[in-house]
Amino acid sequence: MTHPASEPNQPAIGANGAIVNGADGAASAPEPILATAGVSKTFPGVKALQRVDFRLFPGEVHTLMGQNGAGKSTLINVLTGVIAPDAGTIRLGGEVVAFASPQEAEAAGVRTLYQEVNLCPNLSVAENIFAGRQPKRFGAIDWPDIKRRAQAALARLDVTLDVTRSLDAYPIAVQQMVAIARALSVDARVLILDEPTSSLDDSEVAQLFKILRHLKQSGIAILFVTHFIEQTYAISDRITVMRNGEREGEYLARDLSADQLVSKMVGHERMSARLREAAHEAHPAHASDDGAQDPQRVQTAQPFVELRGVGRRGTLQPIDLDVQHGQILGLAGLLGSGRTETARLLFGADRADSGTILVQGRPVRLRSPRDAVRHGIGYCAEDRKKEGIVAELSIRENILLALQARRGWWRKISRQRARELADLWIERLGIKASDAEQPIGLLSGGNQQKALLARWLATDPKLLILDEPTRGIDVAAKFDIMDRLLALCANGLSILFISSEIGEVLRVSHRVAVLRDRRKIAEVAGKASTEDNIYRLIAGSGE
């Protein structure tokens, strides 16, 4: 992996991320076009930003990196007037500014392209590109000029399409290119791109980067937000790392290795000792004394499910994966690496456009979650508040939702049987509640998560997909849930386990598949299953 050389007029930065000035550093550095000093923002119960200093210079691509919840989106929202900071100052071109809205920021020359396509699907492509700033002729909108200029804006991205067609006639990847064309068609001093490549394939990413390099040479300052490490080093001059709402440091891209970047993002240097200690205390039942896994458990004759070249354009590169009977396969990787995307394809929530899925050796087509459930697959989504619990319903009703859906609403489970099943799983999983009729929204996070596990276990699944099943719950509940997962596997259940905490993945998994930049890069087991090795693989330097 090669790192781009820094621009000659950019300030020097020390090894610890500090800016070097005066006789010890570079010659007089240019003034930043956009800067913050001591910016803080607190939401109820969350310190989203804590005294953040940030600088963006003309003629550079500056990438903002950090895990989910690091503060990247909040910082962008503060910079663009979406929200106001609680403390600190923002300067644009050396002048203190306080944007009351994104429209004010745009009028001042700060243009933002957000991760979600923020366009009007019922309007034409041309209308979306020039919405709110249509060229006029003799007091009327000049539609031929709009069409011509929209085609020219898309041609810069090597995109040719009928700009008079409705935007919703095109797939999401094309809509994203239209959004990029709109952003690039505006004269701006600062261009902020929030995950612009999440729906693009490699050729589209390459074309976008070609345009960004051209814009950089013209003096535009570009703030680029991504989770993709390879893209970071392909386009960046400098990198700012965010962690837990704070600026961890600012670095020249050429001076920061991928290994160091990953460590700084996850706080690995501080956390690894604690995680190793926790894993040791947990004494995983499937590991031998030397840390190698029992080969009898690592390999069985026939996996329950196999993915062969399964992928989805703009979402996940074709992947090979198999989950054995009675085993836990862990998925490790940074946010945006393709973990959740893999889970959604396997559950039929998204449709694969390549490859084959086999269940117990037979090819199947998973067009919807209903198909997956019919084949014995359950899925606990990452966001239990939005995609898991129904807060107003009782624990009993939440637990029986999936089973009732599989049976069909015309084969209603009797109230007595529903109560028996709910009580059974409340006891088995140790759900702390006064009664099965208690609203699930009143439970703690850990008990809500156990109730979601109960929902799928009540359907007697053969494979359970768990996406961040311990996020946001206390340590005791976390270890309790993981111990119960191991016990379920001992009884034959297969599990696909996803967690951003590598130590947690290692503790419960028999094998670990490592993902980076939407593709599988390795699979490890036994003595190779160490935190250090997996972090190196994520960074691109492991074996």
C-alpha cells in the first residue's frame, strides 16, 4: 500500500499528531480555509464532541476517520449548520462564522454531500442537479440549458444517461452519482463528502477520485469521510482520527501506517491488555490450553450454510463463507467493511445479484426474510431499538412475533400457549422482568437483547445471525449472553456472530472471517486467532 506524498505547502505534523511550527517545523504554513477551536456538543447522556480542534486547508483532501460513534457525523453537522455547538468557535477563511442552517453554509461556499442520497426521486435527473438554482432565460426556466449542463456535469464522472427521466428510474448507485454531480456543479471553497462511495463500484470510485484530485489542484478544500482504509490512502493528504467524541490526532497520510491508523481508531493500544484479560477469565470452552482450537470442532463434513461468490453490486464484493453445524463463525472488521451487508444477504433482507447460497448442501434462493426463516435462519439486527423490539408491546408479544409470522396470522398461537412459551424463554435466558406482560420498552438493554434472542430461539432455528448482540449493555449482561451462545452451540445451533469488539469475537468464535473494504480478506482459527493478527489483517499487513 502506497501513501500519497503530502502537498509542499502543508504544515508539518509531529509523530504524536501535534502540529509542528516555527524553526522546528515547516516554513510558514497557509491559513486553514475551515477550522474549529474547542468545539463541544452534548446530547442527552452523550458527549458527542469534546473540545475538538480541526483544520482544513485549501488544495488538500483531508480524511476524517473513526469508528461508529466517534463524532464524525456530529462534527460535520456542526461545520455545516445542521446543529449548533455548545462551545467553541468555527472559522471560515479566517472569519468566525455561526451557520444557522445548511443553506447558510452553502451560500458561504461550504457544500456537503451526505451518505444518504438526499434528492427528490419524483423529479428528473436534470431537475435534481439544478434544483433551487435553475438557469433562466427571459424570466423563465431555461430547460434546454438545464439538460445540457446536467449532461456535462455527469460527463465529468463518465456517466451517460437520459437526464430527462425521473431519478427513481435509476438504481441507487446511479442516484449517488447524480448526487455527486450536483455537489460538484456548485462553485465551492469547501467540499464535504460523507461516505460518497458507499454505493459505488471500483470503477466509479476511481472516476470520483480523479475528479477530486482535479478539484484539489484548483484550490478547493475537500473533507472526505469514509470507513474504507484503502480509499483513505488512495486519496488523502492528511488524516484526522476521531475517537469517543475527541480528536485523537492529525497526521500526514504518508507518515501514518495502516496498522497505526487502525490502532488509533479503536484504541487498541490501551484496550488490548484488558480484552485479553477478560477473554482469559472467560475461559472459552472451545479452546485448548495452547490456544489452538479442537480440529474436530473446526471442521465437519457438511456446513449448514455456504456462500459461494455471493455479492451485491455497490454493497459487498463476492464472498465465500460457510457456517458449520454447532459452531460460531465470527465476522471481524471495521464499520463499513461489509459485516452487516453479509448478514442481510444471508437473511434475504437484501437480494444478492451474484453467487449461490446453499443450505445443507442444496442451493436456495433467499428473496426475502420469509424465505430465510422457512430455511431455519433467524436474524437479530444491529439496531434493536429500530429493527428489533416493539417497545409498546409486552415481552410475551415480542418473543412470539417471529414464530407467529412463520405460522401465518391465520394459525394464531393460543394465548395460553403463547404465555407458556414466553415464560419458558424468560426462564431459560434469565430475562429479569416482573411478568411476561410487562412492556419490553421498560426492560434494560441487556434484557431486551435476551428477549430478541428468545424471539428467534422460539422458532427453533438452525442458524442464528447476531449483529452486535451485546452493544450498549453492561459487562455482566454481555458475558452472560456470550456464555449462553456457547451453550446453544453445544446443542447444535449454528451462529454467525458480528461484533466491533475483536476480543468479543475471539472469545466465542470457532473461526473468524476478516472483512475489509466490503470483501473477505482472510479466515483464521487456532493460534492465528489473536487480536494483534486480526488488527494487522484489517490494516492490510497481517498473514
